[in-house]
Amino acid sequence: MIKITCRKCNSPNIRKNGHTKSGRQKCHSRDCNFYSTLNLKKMELEEKSELIEKLYQERLSQKAISRITGISHPILSKILKKSCTSDR
């Protein structure tokens, strides 16, 4: 489940407000009255990257993690490389 919050005030009190011409979801924050679009793919990738890190710590192979999460092997390698360098 993706937790959707306002980009300006981080309030979860938002409502959907139609779509742009390119098909992205628009939203309106009821707390700060800020209008914006959602970047759901980025949110999904961040959520999956947490799952990938947990699976990698459990000593699963990269191919197994790729099959479980549905993320391609090159992208999986990039995510793991970023997480290993940020841990240091």
C-alpha cells in the first residue's frame, strides 16, 4: 500500500483532483491548499527498494529477488549498489 502525502506539507489529508493530459494523477492538499501531481512510479520503486534490501539481507540470490519483485536484474543491481554505498 502506497502512503500518499502532500509534497509541500507531508499531510496525508489530500484528495484526488482529476488527471493531466499525459494521464498523471492530480491531487489537492486540504491542509495547505497546494495542487500537484503524483509520481506513483517513484513511490512504488522506493517501496520495492526497501523490500529488495530486506530480501538481500536474508541471503536470497539476485535472480530470486528479481523474480519475486518483478524488477529487472540491471535495475536490481543498481538499487543494491546504492544501498550498499549508503550504508557505509
